[in-house]
Amino acid sequence: MGTNRRKAAMIRRATPTDAEALSHLSRTCFTQTFGHLYAPSDLDAFLDEAYSPTVLRTELNDPERATWLLFEQSADDAACGVLTPTDHSGTPEPGDEAPASSVSQAPIGYVTACPAHLPHPDVAPGDGEIQRLYILQGHQGGGRGTLLLNTALDWLERGGPRTIWIGVWSENYGAQRFYARHGFEIVGDYSFMVGDHADHELITRRLPRAITA
């Protein structure tokens, strides 16, 4: 009887040269997760508006934004000491060279952090936001979502504690439970447009946490 052990994961900071790969990954993840909800014309319009390589390349060039890509880790990577879920504090910065083995494989997930822009009256300058966090179906679990989230939270709070916001679909109960475990509470809602279709989206918030020694 064969084994079915899940490979370890590694991450690296995305750069503008990753725009094409990130576009493909973003479109696939969004369609896998939500594509059944929309008419094809609405879905296609949203994917082109939000996830074209041109749009994502502009985002990746923005110093106020950051995206990390998730890869499955090979045995060679592990032997060389490449970043793993237990060592996410060493996330490479843009311009750092990615591990050679990661260049030839496609990413399986990603997270994007940015200044907060959700439509809530309490959003203030200096607040941060986890804008997107997706992992391909078949690659979820094993702490991979937590790895991505913690990496983005660490970056957002690199200058100290701050309020963090996340938008989540009202019927994505698994994501709601996941964010609640990390201290996020539902504080509002809004309509998230996908083409001409309005989704009921919840707004969650985590207030600044005191730093303990």
C-alpha cells in the first residue's frame, strides 16, 4: 500500500516578473472557489479586471503592497534548508533570488497584503488589509493557509501593531472560522461586485495587539 504524504510548503515574495504566473493562479483559484456563482460574462469581466497580468504587475511594483507565492517543497529544497512553514520569518524581499527548484514549478497559492480600503467607516490611514488569500484545490490543509496569513500579518505589522481588515464572502463559512481563529471579528458588510453580480461580503477586523516580550 503506497503512502500519500503531503509535501512541505515553501514561500517567497513575488516580484513583477511573476505577474503572468500570478495571473494564471489567481484566475484558477477564484474560478475554483466561486466560479459556480456567476454567469460566464460576469466571471470573465471580473477576472480580466482584477487579475490581468498588467493589473497584477502594477500591484507587484507598488511598495505599499506585498504578495507571497506558495510552492510545494521538494526533498532537495528541504535538504538545502529552504523556507518552510516553521521558518516563515525569513521571507525573501523583492529582488532576492528564488530557490532554483521553485523557478520551474508553478505556485499553488498566494496571499496579498495592502493598505486597508474596505468600505467601513472605521477604516483609518495606517490600517492594513489581507486582500486575497487562496490555495488551489487539492493543495489545501497542512497549515498552509496559516503560513500565508501569518507571513502577511508579520509584514503588515513590521512597524508595530496595527488594525488589520479582511473581506470574506458571507457564505464562505470555513474562511470565516479560519479568520476568527486568528482574532478577526465581523464588524460590517458590503456588496462585492463581480461583473453585474453583487455578492454579500462580510468585513472582519482585528484590532492592534500588544507586543509581549
